[in-house]
Amino acid sequence: QVQLVESGGDLVQPGGSLRLSCAASRSIVSIDYMRWFRQAPGNQRELVASISRGGITNYADSVKGRFTISRDTAKNTVYLQMNSLKPEDTAVYYCNGLSTGVFSSWGQGTQVTVSS
């Protein structure tokens, strides 16, 4: 298992940027996937971005070209850089660490609100 703590959520105007952080309680180098999900009111939780143990990244179509997932293994931290934010990006953003067949750990979430 791993404990995850997200931070960086805020109120931002459309077109603005935010960087979310996910701090892990231990090394993330052996975790198969570190992922960011989001959940808007009334919607299901959706996968936004992932980074594999080997560094391969994937993104939801809705955020491609605007969001970037990265990691700093020395700091046991995963980031989500969000640019050109839209009102439809408003959601609670959750960090997830997945070791296939072993555990799936979640953070408590951080609120991102995009509004003028």
C-alpha cells in the first residue's frame, strides 16, 4: 500500500493553469501506474492521465495537448500540469497508485474549479 496526498487545487479562470501534486508515503518507482482521475458532480470518476513504471504516459482525449503528467521519483511525487483550463475541467481530482493485483490506493482529492 501507499498513502497519497493531493494538493494544488484552486479556483482559476478559463484559460488559466494549475499544477496538482500527489505526494506518496514511499517510493513510487515500483508502482505499476500512477494515475490522475477526476469526478464532477453527478458524473462517474474518469481517468485523466497515467504514467507507467517505465515512464509511458497516456491521456484522456478531452485533455490531450493541455495536461501533462510527470513524476519526480526523488521526491516520491507525481504532478499534473493543467493548461488552457476550461469550465468543464471543474471536478475533484484524485491521485491513484496501482500495483496490478496488489493494491490500488487513492488520495483524498483536491478541488479544481474553473470559472470566471
